[in-house]
Amino acid sequence: MTSILRSSPPSFSRLQSALQRQGIHVEHANGIFQLHNVHAQASVLLPDSLPLEEKAVRQLLAFAAVKSPDNSHGVCKACATPDFHPGSIAPVGSIVATDADFVIPAAIGTDINCGMRLLTTGFNLTQASLHKDALIRQLQRVLLENARDVPAHAQAFAALCDAGPAAFLDSLPDSGIWAAADRDRLQQELAACIGLHEFGGASRYAPEAWFNRNGIMRDPSLGTTGGGNHFVELQIVDAVFDRHLAYRAGLAKDDMVVMIHSGSRDVGFYVGQRWMDRARSEWPAGLKHPDSALYGLSGELAGEYLHAMGVAARYAWANRMVLAELVRQQLQAVLGEARSKLIVDVPHNVILREHGMNIHRKGATPARDGDLALIPGSMGDASYLVQGLGNPDWLWSCSHGAGRRVRRQDVRRMRHDNAEASWQCVTLREERRIEEAPQAYKPIGPVIEAQEEAGLIRAAVRLRPWITFKA
């Protein structure tokens, strides 16, 4: 059973002893854990009130030790943010920097560019509350019951892969959801998408199904949230900490906003699994495989992976953009015309080339100096709009959420209070309400405070949930 130990002195001593027997040394001071063994070292930012998990420590050091077969390429630095917890392969909340000629596909996995999107609605809570039932009815139809019409064709997907998001928008048909979409607004909003212009792409890395048919098609994943902790949520501005930034973002207390958390869906799995398999198959015959079963790619193959990853990353942007348009059109149908704008769209689970390195973020968010970022809490907890401070000690990153503290298998056995006071979860699958219960996640407050104190971010606006939609 995995040890989950808090960093208070008695538990920390037990954790040190447990890891020491595995050759892992841990030191703790001022909310920062320094980890190292004979192969690698890493840092973890974690307040005393939150648990450090033994399995996550082992996973992080394993990734920090990845090298090319000839040892000419490898990891430059590894660290983790306060939402740090074990993942299926890589620990969530980890950031790994490699040299510019080396990538680790498994550090990103298959949920490529899982990310967040936040947009204004032009309405406040008082206005929206008068039409709550109608809003739920309409949004449930398009978000959970597949009552959406999102047409595209091979030329549009080719444009997305080969030329980028702007060309994709120009190539879409004038039917379905696109008939009422404001194309100029969508083009302007590309500038608010962090890292989007940095992704490459090429249609040869995309699913063949996009190109083996003529005429209009309706991709089954486009405009869907997916399962797990993904969601679409109507939120209310609860507190403003930086009034200048809030003003620039167009936010005021009691405003209603939309937060979207989703990724590349089937396309991410298509790309991610193929390139994790490719990295393993490229390991030289006769050479002992690494005990961690983690493999990197260097040289030309590293460049190819980045373009393949870029295809899935661009698709994830398109998926969140479609979800936003679905919500906008339903809000307009129920509440009337209003000026909605994108505040920011941020990626997780991607590699971006920064400062001469490839920065791998697994469940972590870019927090470059001056850039906006989103840090959601658990379902029912607050979320935050923050500004990055560009801290190099933490690889210009921040957490992507509060972080899970109870596995989905275990949370099903917990006692759940289904009383919903100030917020409501709408789902067609009761297991989602259970698996994503607030008790399964760390509290968001200490996660934000630790990152502010360490100089990663500055909190600007706190958002409280009102209505959450989960598939």
C-alpha cells in the first residue's frame, strides 16, 4: 500500500526512513522537499498541511533520471507543485526540463493539452438566477446529451494540422454551430491562448479517419469534455484581489463566468500511445532497458514527436473552443445577447521549448512572468485566476489544480454528503458525482498560498462554483 505521510515532524521522520531504505534521501525546510538518490534529484513545493506520497516521490525521481541510451541527452531539472500526487506513469503536478534535443513522451502521456479555458458571459448572478432551470436544461442537452451540431471536413482538419488554428477557423463550413459563431471574435481570441502559437503540427501525424472521407463529417469527440475531472462550470466572481487585473479581464464581483476543463480526447490517445510505444521500440537491441521503463527520444525523432504532440495540442484547443461556443449560444438563447470574451486558455500536459530547454509539464501550468493562469479547486471548491511571476526555480510553472488525495477506487467507499447548498452538479452518471467529490481532493487554499509565498504566482480573482456539468 502506498504511504501517504504528512510533513509534520513525526510523520516526516517515518517518511525519511521509508525512503532511505530505498536509497532516496529527503530533506525538508520551509515547505520545500529536496529529493535525491544516486541517479537524480528533484524539488517539491508542498505546505506542511498537505500530504507527500511515497509513490509520487519515486515516480518523480524516476523521470528525473531518464537519459538517452548513450547518456548524451537527459533531464536538466525536475520539480513539482503543491498538487503533486501519483499518476499512472508520471506524477501529476510535475515539471521536467530536458535539453532542447530530447523529449520524454510518457511525461506527457495521452491526455495531451488537457487544459483550462475561462470566458466572461456579460451576466451576473442575479440575472442568471432568474433562468437557472432553463440554463441547466439547455446546457445539459448540448454538453451531456449530444444535442450539438459541429460540422467540419477534411480541409479544415488539414488546415489545423499543417497551418494552425487561424487557418482552421477560416476553413470551417457555414452550417451547424458555425452559422451563428462570431468568426472575428474567435480569431481575436487566439492571442489569449497560452502557448498555442508555439505548437507545431503536420497532418501526417493525425488520425487517418479525418482524411479518408469526403464532404462534411462530425468528429465524435469535438465539443466533448470527457470523463474524470474534466468539466464545464458556471462560476461566480467571489472576490477580487487585484482590481487592475480584474478590470483588464472584464471581471467584477458577482459576475458569472464559464470555466472549461478538457483536452484532446481520442486524438491525444492516438498520438500519445503511438509515441510512447515508438520511444520504447527505439531502444537499442541488446542494451538493458531502464528499470523505470521510461524512454526518451532524441534528435530527429524528438522533433517529430513535438510535431505529433502539436497536432493533439491544437485539437485540444479546438475542442475547448467548441465547448465555449456551445455554452455561449445556449446562454444567448436563454438570457439574451451579451458580449462574452475569452480571458485565457492555458495548457497542461504539453512540452514547450523555453530558455533553451524542453519544459515538460504533467498536470502543471505555464506561469511565465505576466501571463494569466487558471488553478481550479475540486468540485464545490473555489477556483482562481492568477498571474504568473516567471519563477525559474520552479521552471516558470504553477499547479494546474488542487490535486487529488484519494484514489477514485477508494473514494467510492467513502461516505458522501450529497446536500448541495450554493452549487449544483449536473451529470448523467452518478459515479462522477462520487469519484469527483470534494473530499477526494486537497483544499485549494493552501495550494494557492504556498505558491504565492514561494513567488510562483499572484492571485487575482477567486471564483466560486455555481453549476458544474460533468459527463
